Amino acid sequence: MSCLAFKKFKEHKTHEHIDQYFSFLFRHNDLPWNIRKFLKNQLREFRFDDLRDTHPWSRSAWSHTDLKRLKEGMVAAQFWSAYVPCSSQHLDSVQLALEQIDLIRRLVNKHQENMILVTTAEGIEKAHKEGRLASLIGVEGGHAVGASLAVLRMLYELGARYLTLTHTCNTPCITGAWKPVIREDSIAITLTIVATELLTCWFVRADCSTADEPGQVPQIGGLSNFGKI
């Protein structure tokens, strides 16, 4: 988890004053995938206020989130993960990504008094002033775009503000660092999503990070001339 302090802490001794100065941005929350597993993405009966005594959430090792605990933890902004499993690659990965983004947007809309969908740093600050949880969307797994820049652009339009390039599988464009490079002439993709501007994407030939592994040697020596453009 990573955290962001919105205001500089001033030397207060009591716990009740801490939340006046610190708020936290947490990334990668897998609650949407749990909703898919437990409720098949149906939100009508989902009570997000407090899940600590609600089955199956109370017994799940992967369930630690509800509105009450987010408030108690002074979380001001949360990246909700639109997770897409590697098993869906070349099958229905794009559909799954869209369904999970749809779920996140519906979850936020259902709790508008406590949450709001944001896509910029300014939106986070505005939500914080309003006392609402700034909700952002991240897509987990580069295979979710189906090797299509058009899909990538549309995910951005739907509110996604980060994309993990690989998960536990390689993609046609990206060789992950979780296992050795399979081919010498690999293609790597570098994705930059600017929250307040448009998405820019470069396809770059480069040495994979696995060149640091035993027995692996650089093939290019850094970025190629094309990659340096």
C-alpha cells in the first residue's frame, strides 16, 4: 500500500486531531473482484456500510474493506482494481475489464453520499474537502486491453487511470519480469496515463528487466534508437 499526506502534520498530541492533517491514498483494492465472486456483480443486496459481521465477507481472508473501516482508517482516496485474471487472455479479457469497471462505477453511484468517482488530482482534493471518498479506477493486467490501443483509449475514457502492464502472464506486447525472456527480440510497452491530460503510449524495443537474472545478457544495451525518440 502507498499513502499520500494531503496536509503537513502539525504537532498535535491527540488521535482525534490526526485526521485533520493526514489523509491516505490506497491503491490496489480487490473488493470489486470479491463482489464478482460472492455476488456475481449484483449490488442490490450489497450492504457496504459495515461488512465485519456479514457472511461471507467476515470470513474471507481477502475482505478488509467497507465504508466504516475506510473512514476509521482515514482513507481519502482509493484505487479500486478492475482485476482481470490471466486465464482470460485471448478469450474474454476485454469483456471482464469492462464488467469490472462497470461494477466500480455502479458501486460508487450507489453510495454517492460517501463516495465519488474522480480522475484527477484536483478531483481527489475536492472530494476530500467534501468529506467523500475519492474513488479511482485501475486495471490490473495488460492482457485486459486485448493488445489493442483502441481498447486502451476507451478504458481511459471510462475512468481508468492506471494499468499494470503484466500480471502473472506475458502479453503479445510485454514480457513480464516474473520469468526469463523467451525470445531475444522482445517488444516492451511503456504506458503513461496522465490524469489531467490524454493518454500517451509508446511501443519501445528495450531490454527486459530479466536481463539482470543469472544467465541472461542484454541484447540491446538499453533502449534502441527507436525507443529513444
